[in-house]
Amino acid sequence: GGYTGGAGGAFGADGTGPGTGIQATGGAYGGSCFTTADAGLLTSLALSAAGGAGGTGQTPTAASTGGGNGFVTLTAIVLSPSTLPAATVGAAYSQTITASGGTSPYTFALATGALPAGLTLTSAGVLSGTPTAGGTFNFTVTATDSSAAPGPYSGSQAYTLTVNPPTIVLSPSTLPAATVGIAYSQTITASGGTSPYTYAVTVGTLPAGLTLSSAGVLSGTPTAGGSFTFTVTATDSSTGTGPYTGSQTYTLTVGAPTIILSPATLPAATVAAAYNQTITASGGTAPYTYATAGPLPAGLTLSSGGVLSGTPTAGGTFNFTVTATDSSTGAGAPYTGSRAYTLTVNPPTITLAPTSLPAATVAAAYSQTITASGGTSPYTYAVTVGTLPAGLTLSSAGVLSGTPTAGGTFSFTVTATDSSTGTGPYKGTQAYTLTVNPPTITLAPTSLPSGTNNVAYPSQTITASGGTSPYTYAVTVGALPAGLTLSSAGVLSGTPTVGGTFNFTVTATDSSTGAGPYTGSQAYTLTVNPGTQTLTITAPPDIYINLGPATVTVTASSGLPVTLTSTTPTICTVSGTGPTFTVTLLATGTCTLTASQAGDANYAPVSQNVSFIVLAQVAPTPMLDRRALLLLAALIGLVALVRARRA
């Protein structure tokens, strides 16, 4: 059974048996007493506190039994401290909360409300962090002990934590001096608040050329001198009643620059050689303007941009001073700096180009321009040592040209004289070795047109080039076709009398002197095609079959043997070897014969047909007188002639 206690801590039994629990209800417990008739129920006492003042914040700490009476003492769990010290935004905070009255260890947790941003409560009761928001914050912390069943038990404490605004401090408290024209950079940092911070000039103005970034970097290149007072304010990132600010007033001194000119010395110049040297200034505010005191070398000028340039026209040593003025504003501006210079102007070194000459060739036009540099133009040129190859000349403008007429190696020196005044003019020389090579003589055309046997050859002129004209021509290898000749002037002409292919070489000899004359050759292949030939045929007129055989004569204009065949072997046949052939008449009709000559290397083949009519045998006729017979013979001859022409 169990027991239920009444108000004021009086308990009454409501059950019996082992394991009976006693529950106190109502009342404020510093301790509670009760009576039971069953003393055995109190041998093992467990009491859970519930309700009433104290509630679960109480735990049994002592129990006594005897007979039917029992007494239980209850103790509350208490958290310390009862109040928390104030915090500050941006400042590290740490406070340990402890508990007592229960069974340690305890675990702590936030029961109600919220901690200030940036703070956390650990389960061990450590409240720590860096607050990022200001204000007053209310919350309750609960501690739970380690009691066994029917525990664990807990206790709570309500807190009010004040988070004060931070004191934001800027560093450094003073700024190092700046100089006009010199890059400046100084970082201003804030502390005491919640980072990151933003920075701004809130009072006064910065020196011209300087800026303050939102990250606190004061940088730039001052362009005005003087003393400048301004205030920088840093704003933190706090929330809540923030953000918060802190300020620092500065006085920044910007001093006058030391302007330095570079280079410290000038490189030497040379008469008639372009000179360019830039003088630069540093230490002030760009841009700078430049001016000279004292005379510059003739031909040189100094631009306002500091460029010393030109072409000196006289040698010597020259002393002058260059002053640079900057673009600064403010107190004492603009600022200047000066440097004294000594400039030496040396005589020129005149060089000739090219340093070597390309080879020449006998009888070939040659032209090479020699140029000089390093002095004052224009230049005049002359051969001062040695001689030029025959046929070449050097103009005063430096053009080496002409047509060499002799081969060999020739050494000579060319001198160029410039147009300098003062201590000039100046000279430069170049030694040359010029090789004049033999010519390469070529013949044209490289091939010849074909000819025809017994036909006049189209005159062909062979010409040479590359050497010294005039040329003489000759066949040096092989032989020309019979009937053709080559003149010494290169004309190939005549009428070939034989056909075939002929290989020969023509050599042209030029008119060079010295190591000449020189020759060039061309191999040729000349084809002489076979000539045409004609046939002469003598055939009978129409003939009576009974008057055969007939005789036919055939000759060729070439004199070569001919053949004669019948294309109508049923009418007539041919026998014999010619030039006279026998034609046997076999039947009446048209007898057609073909005369042929097969040709050879000199003549093309030819063939020709001839026809006549084989008439039937005539019947006996009365005897005609002599005049009638003559008339008949004439008529027959006339008919035969007409037919022969038609054939």
C-alpha cells in the first residue's frame, strides 16, 4: 500500500505491504512525520516529493523509523550565485553557476528566456562567450542532480543579465608624418567592440591624395603639404542596442618632398648619332616639368617631359643643370629639385654595310649599294685601296655596278665620308673581296621542232645567254641529219635528205676575255619524219577480153619498188614484179587494181587504185577501110582516157 500525507506534512497510511511508497502532498517541508501500525514498511523508505511549496526542488535527505512512527527530512536544490555580474559587448565573459542540495554531479540548462547573443551555457554550468548585443536579458537556469529513482531532482534560478555598451578604442593614437609625393599607408584598428569594424572620417578632411578605406587603411600619395586635423570613427558590428562607435582625433603632418633627378650621370653622345635619354624625377607629385640652365650640345633639346634628345652636330664636353618642378599644392608648393650634368659628345664611328659583297658573274649585270651609318648624311663613297673588277664602277652615292668582263678575285677598300661640320667631316672604311665567277651559259630553245624528209626545214635559230655576246655556235657531239647545217651564228637550216632520229650537241662560245672565253652546251634530239611519195600508173583503156593480157606500168617517185594487186580476182589477175606487170583478163566487167609502195625510214607508204572495163569479145565485122579504122581507134582511145580520169 501507500501513504498520502495531508496538509502541513501529516501523512496517513493507505496501504500495507513491502514496497509501500509514501507521497507527501501539500505543505512546506522542512521535514515530515507520520505514524504507521506496520513498522516493517519503514525498513526501506523511499519518498518522492510532489506538489506543495518546494515541489520537485526537494529531495529526502534523512529518514528514521521506529515502531509505527517515521520521520523524513526534505532538502531543496539551490543554484549559486543568485545574481550575475554585468557583461560588456565585445568583452570576453565567463561565470560558473553551481548547484547544491541534491546529488552531484549536476547538469545545467536554460529553462526559459534567452541568453545574450554571443553567450552560451554549458551542461557543467559555465556561462561564457563574448556578447555581441547590449541590453538586459532575463532567463532561468535549471540544475538537475544525479539522484537515483524516484529522482533525479532539479532546482531553478531566475537571472537578469545586463550587457553594457563597449568602450571602443582606436589605435594608434597618433599617426606618423607623411611626405608629399611619397606613398603612405597606415592601418587604424579598433578594439573593445564587436568586430568587424567600419571606419570613416567624421570630422575634418584628409590631406589631398589620401583616403581612408572602410577597413581602416589610410593610404595614398599626398599631393599637398601642411598639417591636417581630422577625426576617425570606428563602428562595430554589435546588435541589440548596438552598433557602438569609438573615435580618435588625429593631426597628420605632410612634409615637403625631396625631389631627386635620375640618372645621376648621362651616357656619352656621338656626333651625328641619334641621342635619347629620359631624365626622371621622384619624391614629389607627378607630373614634373623640366628645364635646363646652361647650353646643351648643338643639336640636342630637353623637352618639358624630361626627354633629352636630338642628333649632336659637334663634339666636345658640355656642362648644364636640369631642374624638375613637381605638381604639388598646399603649403610651399610646388617643389623643385636640380641636378648638374656633364655630357660628352664623341666623334662618330662610321660603319659601312654590307661587310661582304655577293659574288658577281662574268657578263652578268651586277649592282650592289654600299651604305654608311654612324655619321652625318649624306655620304660620299670612293675606292681608296685596290681596284675594282674590269667592267664595274663605284658611284659617289655608293652604288657598285656594271657588267664584269673578266673572272677572278679582287680586293679593294671603300671609304665613306660624311657631311659633319665642326671637327668633321668623319670617315669610315670597309675592306672587300669580290669574287667574279665564270658565267653559266645556257642555250635556247632546249628542244627542236621535227623536220620532214625532202622538205625544207623551218629555219631554227639557237641563242645563248649568260655569257658575253656575240656567241659562236658549233656541233660538238654527234652529227646533224644529212641536208641540214648549223651556222656559226646559231641558225639551223636546210632540207633533210634522210629520215630518222638524230642526237647531237650544240656548243656556244662567248666573247669573254680574261679567263674566258666561256662555253655552254645543249643536247638535242631532232626527228626527221618520212617524206611523201607519189605513184605513176600506166594502164590500158577499156579492153576486149580477147585482146588480153594487158600490160600495166607502176613507178614510185621515191624510186622504191612497188606492188600491184587485183581487188577483182574473178575479172582479172596480176603477175610480175614491176615496174611492168601483166594483167590476165578472166571475165568481162570492171578490173580494179591497187598499186602500193610500203615506204621506209625516208618515205611514207602510199597506195593508189586504177580500173578499166573488160569488154566482151566483138563479133567479126565487115572490113573497114583505113579511115574508118582510124576513126574507131580514136573513139576507143577517147573513151579510155575519160574513164582513166574518172578513176
